Amino acid sequence: MSTQSNRGVLNRSVVLSVLLALHLDAASITFHDADPITKRASPIENNMILSYNSSVKEATDSIVYIATSQTPSQKMQRMHPYYEQFFGSGRVPHQLEPRRGLGSGVIISADGYIVTNYHVIANADSITVKINNDPNIYEASIVGKDPKSDIAVIKIEVKKRLNPILMGRSDNLKIGDVVFAIGNPFGVGQSVTQGIISAQHKDSVGINEYENFIQTDASINPGNSGGALVDSRGALIGINSAIMTRSGGNNGIGFAIAVDMVRSIARELVENGTIQRGHLGVIIGDLTPEIQNLYTAAKGAIIIQIRQGSPAYKAGLQRGDLITKIDSKQVVNASGLKNIIGRYRPESTVEVTYERDKTLKTVKIKLGELEQTALSVDESSQLLSGIKLSNLDGKKRYDNRIDKDVEGVLITEVDPKSEAYRQKIRQGDVILQVEKELTPDVSTLEKVLKRYKNRYKRIYLNRSGRLYVTALK
């Protein structure tokens, strides 16, 4: 090859190298590399194994097995009318077997108080308890129960001192902590399963009215309910309550009621036999992306309805106010607000921070007592185009089962192909209010909508007695 040819190849190589270097410089990245030198822990002696036995051994002595029995009701024992012509009216010719149930519980005091799930002992006529490594079976009495949080306390009379579980705290838990679920799954006897904390502060699962769940992948099965979720020290961090499953088997998504909620409710049940919760007297909902455009705050609970004469009504709160804080506690969503208020006793005074017209305000409110018929939290729906409207009259109220006190505009038809239908807006919904203006009839609604044309506005709906809020443009 000639010198000139070699020089040409060399020049092309230099140009290619420069271009490649420039290309690499433009796309270079520096990774945050892990240290290639890793350490692994293992037993330091040949006859040593890795075990959590010493961590959970003491906790297992605080777990009990609960058996319940429910006598069939008189209605259940009635004979079918067809057979009465042969056997005579009255009872079936043989006694129906009682319903029986199994669950777990956790000893919380040396003198026999035990905490469990409400659903374990609900409707039971008799409750018996068996303690680990104790051959005796003890009759238990109900001390108090709280169906809204699914917590109950029972008591057994014993002559010896029992082994109460070590109580942990919720504020020092971390996602990834190793945990153990201890209970009596399927009635086969005590067992321990291992997992980690998968998530915390789950308050919108939809299992209980008041929720503060720890999510774990430790196996929780029927019979584990009411048992303990403990950390690697053996300290109680939750009461195993439920699993999320489609097949009925364990899919690694279990929920335990957080220990702080267990502690406070169990104490009040022991001291008073019942739970008294404060309330504001409001129906609340979550912020949707559409509604959030109307507020400066990114989190909170929006007031959808206020009960007349309630603490919130007396304090001057209004529909559409966004509650962002109770005392020093931040309100994240509707469930969060409900849990916060539920921790206060009736007659407690709280400072409520709320947003109205994009301005933060505060007011002090003395809470009332939560009634059994208290207003509940409903999720919001989204109202869009594709609907037909009508004024309410007696027939329409009757046909749609709308209470006479409900004043608004009836949705008579929803286009199945519309976005409104896809968002589950249905015939029979009633538009009550737009922003701060009531809409008792179609004419008023049209005038109000014209004033808010091309602007996002809050729309309040009634559906079978439940209230919803959304925003539309």
C-alpha cells in the first residue's frame, strides 16, 4: 500500500475517533455503583443456624385461641310449611347445630384482658379461650366491642398471672421491617409466618368504618383474625384483621390494625365498655383533579353536606369548604379527617383550619357525640355531558325513591355512550347545588350554569340519600 493511501486511512481513522469521542461525550453517564465488595452474615459455628425463635418465643405465649358458638335463631329453626302437614307446625324434627367460629386473640394484661377482632366474637352466645401451653379451657365474657374499627376486648378469670404481650408503637415502624403473624389459622393450632411491612397508614381499604392498617406479606389466613403482628423483638405492632384475595387464598396482601389504634380503643373499652367518638356533623369527600383546580391546597377533605344544628353548622362551616388541618394534624383526605376526629371524645374543642374562596381560615369547634346514624363518607363522582334533566314532582319522587326533603334537578337519562355513563352517573341522581347556589329546578340550574360558563364549578349530587361532589367546566 502506498504512503499516500496509508495517510488517507490514518486521517479517516482520526476523524472517526474524534466523532466517536464526541458522540460518547454527549451520551455519557456516571452510575452510582454499589460497592463490589459485599459482606454476608452467616452462623459463626458449624452447628449454629439462623433463627428468630428467641424473638417470637415470648410473644407466642401471649396469643390465645378463641372458639365461639352461636345458637340458631327461632326463625332458623322453623319448619318449612310443606313439611308441617306431616310433622305438625312448629320446630323441625331435629335440633339444628350451633354455628361455630374460630379466631385468635392477644393477652394485653396479666389479669386476663384479651384484645381481638370484633368480627371474631360478633353475635356469639358463648366464647371460650385456650392459652398456649395450657390444657385448660376458659369461658370468656365480652368487656366491650367497637364494630366501626373491628376491635373487641374480652376477659377470662384466671388464678395465675398471664403473660401480656410487649406493646410496640406505630411511630417507629418502617417499610421493610421484618414482622411475624402469630395466630390459629384454620384452627390447626398456633403457627408463625414471616414477612415484612409492605405499607403503612392504609385508611381507605374499605374494610372498616375507621381504618389505620399496616399492610404485610406475612401469610394471614382464616383463624388468624384477632392474632398478633409482631416485630423482630416480639413486640405487638398490629392485630391481624383481613386479607385481600380473589381466590380465597393468601396472596401476600394482609392487613393488621395498627397498634396505636388498638391501644387507644382497647383502653377505652376496658375503662368504659364502649367507644365515644366526637363528630363534626358533615359529609365529606376527597379532592379529585378537577375539584383541586378550585383550591390552593393540594390535600384535604371537602365538605359536601352539613347537618343542620351540628357542631360544624353552628361554627359557620359551609358546603365546599376544604378542611386541611385539625389542631396541628394535617388532613390528607376524607378518611384521614374521619380518623382524626374519631380520636377525640365528644365535647372536645378542636381548631379547624379550612380553605374557602382560596383563603385559609380557622375556627374552634366543640365536637358533638357521634350517633349511630351519623353521616358517612362517600366518594365523589364526575358529572359530564350526555344527560337529560327534569324538575322533580310527586311521581318522579315516588318512582326514583327520592325523599320529599330533597330539592334539586333530577337526571332522567344518561347516554350509555357518554363519558358521564362511563363515570357511573345514572338516572335518578339529583343535582342539589352548584358552587354556593341551590338548584331547586331546571330553570335555576340553567341560569347558574351560564354564570359559571367555561369555568370549573363544584356540582353537588344526591343519589339514594347519599351525597356526592364533582367539578365540571
